[in-house]
Amino acid sequence: MATEESYPEDLRYHPEHDWARIEGDQATFGITWYAQDSLGDVVFFDPPEVGATIAKDEPYTEVESVKAVSDVIAPLSGEILEVNDEAGTNPELINTDPYGQGWMVKVKLTDTSEVEALLDADGYRELIAE
Amino acid sequence: MSDAVVDPPATAEVPTPMQRDRATTIYERSVPGRRAAAIPASGVPGGDVPIDELIPSRLLRDEPARLPEVSEPEIVRHYNRLSRRNFDLDSGIYPLGSCTMKHNPRINERVAALPGHARLHPAQDPARAQGALELMWSLERSLSEICGLPHVSLQPSAGSHGELAGLLLTRAFHEANGDAGTRTRVLTPDTAHGTNPASVTMAGYEVVKVATNEDGGVDLDDLRAKTDERVACLMLTNPNTLGLFDRNIAEITGIVREAGGTLYYDGANLNAIMGHSRPGDMGFDIVHVNLHKSFSQPHGGGGPGAGPIAVSERIEPYLPVPRIERVEAGSANGSNGDAPHVRFELRGAEDHPASIGRLRGFQGNFGVFVRSYAYILSLGGDGLAEASETAVLNANYLLARMSEGRAGRYLPIAFDRRPMHEFVLSGSEAKKQLDIKTLDIAKRLLDHNMHPPTVYFPLLVDEALMIEPTETETRESLDGFADAVEAILAEAEQDPEIARQAPYTTPVRRLDEAGAARNPVVRQDLG
């Protein structure tokens, strides 16, 4: 169903299996290859509200797979600028293209220094190898 | 000796007759004008008056209801055909973790079918249903003794309904204490049954998850950190969903009690401890009992069910109404030595003003009460204790078998402690080394004519298999299950694709679960 296991070098990672693509004071969030593989086939994703404030380490939305409903944790704090309605309609995009068409939200960051606390690709690979 | 094992096919090029037979609904069998019964003429005096002149026109349908038109043999064949496509406990081992799929003794059915039980009308005058009320009262007393809590209500109709009742009782308790407004949180461990957080949310509380320690029990530090004056209740099952009895149970309930919260015991795993330990003695206030799990009522496609609750003295004033009360009359002046006259009454809100009210219509699913009471009486206290012992022994025997060989290598136990009535294995090594998932093993078990265990729960175990054999299974049956898993793993070493494409022998092959969830078709177009 999904692509090959990968953790792109240009992303930063949260230990709760989320990624962030940082562009200045904005970022795009999604869940990692490992997360979608553990969940199995994603059957439901309800994009959150544009304009909502989200806090680092706190859940900002949910994904439902054939196995379970899981919280999605915000890797950074900010305000939601845009949501991926396409992934709401076709949740399988989260499985087939977790770093591309399966993105979840675009966020205006409140504190770019929070990025320091995130893992790089190597650090995240080590975490999931444990 | 177990039955001769016939190797299930490794591939299925040719569909079986059942697979070729497309499933149809009763509506597709309908032919206009066909009937299963002839309706007799109206018996209303006056004889030949058409029925639609006897019933007020405002109560009559404009168009006939769209009912299937079939003959009686067609109805019988339709449902018999469906039943043969089903897998049930009467067909083979059904080790579905946390569901306690135990045998349903046939004597229960015989007793429940007695006309006095089966034909009792729910609106019967209580004075003319004294036997039924006595049975319900006696069942309440039995459950009280088993749970170690003084008061019982039979009203909740399922375990989840019992949970909701427990949370409503919790709110009533805090309201009486004047701090319901600030107690907004309910603690549940991350191993909890999914219904716990769902019930918490439904009752308007906020779920706060408590972590699990290395021992598979509640993490006491995390519990202490999260327990304060905002906590309304702790919901816990013990043994938990890992099948492990929490060694710190008295300390856990003590922490929450001291902070002013109530203690709720999810009785789903009661089959591990009947007659050995009691939730009330562990410090719990409210317990729900799944009569369809521990007390042998059949698990029947969503109902009818019963999830009675037992509660402590401090929760008692808020119990649902009506409540059944045993009243002794004429005992004070028993000068002539007659036995006192006993009657049973239904008492409502006028006698119990603090009650949370009624939770359902009438008195619950009475047939369920009859079956479970018959089970309790036929086993007795010693028998129930032995049932729990055997359930725990069976789980531990099966775990010992599955700790050997390939199962031991590819499906290690998640928390290496002696379990109670069920245990949880992790399929992570099978996934890594054999490239098959827990779901593939579960599907391949169907070809061995065995129901798979619960899979992918509890969530904190990767690729979980949760196995609860119950006291029902014989040693041969447990060996057969362990042998089947061993055979599946051996086969996967040679060719993992066999498991990935399973099952081959069931009425339908592997289902597209994701497709069904993404694009559900819930209506049938009848043209």
C-alpha cells in the first residue's frame, strides 16, 4: 500500500512520529512513514479548523485506521493557516505519500526556537530502531 | 486426541461452493404474493368486518410496509444458510481476548425457555411477577457477594452502559459533595478498554491517560502526578488488558480515594478472579459485570445484554430506579410460628430521591438474568472459583506452549510476567523476520477452523495478539491452537505469501476492511 520506508533529510521529527517541514516562520506537518505503517490503512482523517491554535506536544487532530483511532501530536506550536482537505476526502494519501500529498496542516509558528527540540532524520531513525 | 488435522490449502485456485454462492439478503428472495402464513379472519365480534374498518384510519399506513414476501421453507433455508457461514463457539475454539467466549451451558437455555420466564410480559403487575422479581433480587445478592460490594442495580444493558451509569453515579456523588463543578477529569490507564475513554467523553468528562510501568501495571508516579482535586474518577480493569493483576492495586485505589475521586472497576476481566478476590475489597466503589462474559449469557450479535453494576455504601443513594426491595411482612408477631410473608416491590424516585433516575425501559433483558442466575446456581460459589482457576490455568498452559518453538521466537510475550486469564503476545518479530503481520496470522487461523484472538489491542503492544482461551477449552483444544500457530509460522518461513493471502477456506476470502470503512455501502437498492 505505502511507499518504501524513508525519513527525508530535509524534515524535522517529533518523537510521537510526526514530521515538520520548516520554511521560515511557517511549517507543514504530517505523520511519518513509521506512524502510517504502524497504524495500517488509514480510513478517516478529519482536518482541523483553519485559524485554530495548536500547542507543541499536544494533540491537534485524529486519524482513524482499521486498527484504532489515534491522536496526532503537534511537533511545534502555532496557528493553522491551511489544512489538507484532499487527505480528508482520500485518507489513503496518508499511507501512500506520507511526506507529500498526505500532509495534514500548514502552520504559522509562534516560536521558531521550538524547532531546536525536534530530531533530525538520523535521530528519529535511532529512536524507532530502539 | 484431537481430530485428525487436515492441512488447509496453501492456495485456492478454485472457489469452494460456499465462496461461489453469492450472499443474498432475504429481500432478494422476495417474490410478490408469496406468503409463509395465512392470516386468519378477524376474531372481533361482528365477524366479517375488514380489518381496516376496525382500526382508525390515522393509524393505518398509506402504503403497505415493504416486507420480504417468502415462504416458510425459504425463510428457514435463508437463516440456516447464514448460520452455516458463521463461526461460533459451538464450532471451535474462540480465544478472543477480553471477550470471555465461554461455553453457554444448555441448562441455562432450558430454564430461560420455561413459559413462566419466556412469556412474562414486561408490563406485568409486580404483584403477579413475584417469582421474576425474586430471581432478579437473588441475582443482585449473588453479584453483590461476588463483587464484594453491598448494592446492585440490574438496569444497565451492556458493559458500556454500566460504565456510563458509573460515571453518572460519580457525578451525582460529587454534586452531593458540592465539588462536581471542579472535578472534570477521569483517569484511565493507557491499557484501558476503548469503551472507557468513550464512556468518559459521553458523560461529559475529560479523559486523562495514565502510563503503564515496566511491570505492565499502572505507573504509580504518573498516577500521583495526575491525581488532584480535579479528578472525578479512576476507571481501571484488574487484571488489566495485558492479563496482569496489578500488584499495587490497594495503593492505586488509596491514592485516588484520598484525593476525593471515585473508583470504577471495569468488570470485563472478572472471569480471572471470581471467588478469589473482590473489586470491593480492592477499594473500588462501582463495578460493572458483563453477564455475557463471566456469567455465560450468549454473546449475541449486539444483544440482548446486561451490564449490572455493584456499588459501595457511599454510592448507593444515587443508584438507578426502580429498585427491587424485599419486604418482610408479619414477622414481628410470629406467635403462631408461621414463616414471615415475603414480597418483592419495585421502588421509585419517591423512595430514592437522590437517584440518577431510570436508565432503560421496563426491567432489563430478563432472559439474560435467568441464564446468568442459572449459571451461578448450577456452579455454586466453589464452582465459580474453580471456573476462574481453570480459566487462569488454561491461559498459562497455552502461554507455556506458545513460549516454545517458533511462537516463542516470533511471537514473544509483551510483558514477561505470569498472566491471569489472558495474555498478550507481540507479533513484532514475525513482522520483522518473516514479513507477515499479526493480521495475516489471524486470517490464516481461520483456515484451521479456529477463531483468531483479539488483534492490535491493547494499543501499547506492537502487533498485539491478545489470547483468552477461557475455562471451556480442553488440553487437546489448547494444544491444537498452539500447533496451528506453529504450523502457520513454519509455513511462513518457507513462503510468507501463504499467510498474506489467507484465508482460503472461509465463505468469503480476505475482506477489504479499509475499503469498507472508506466507502461504506449501507443501503441496498431494491429497485
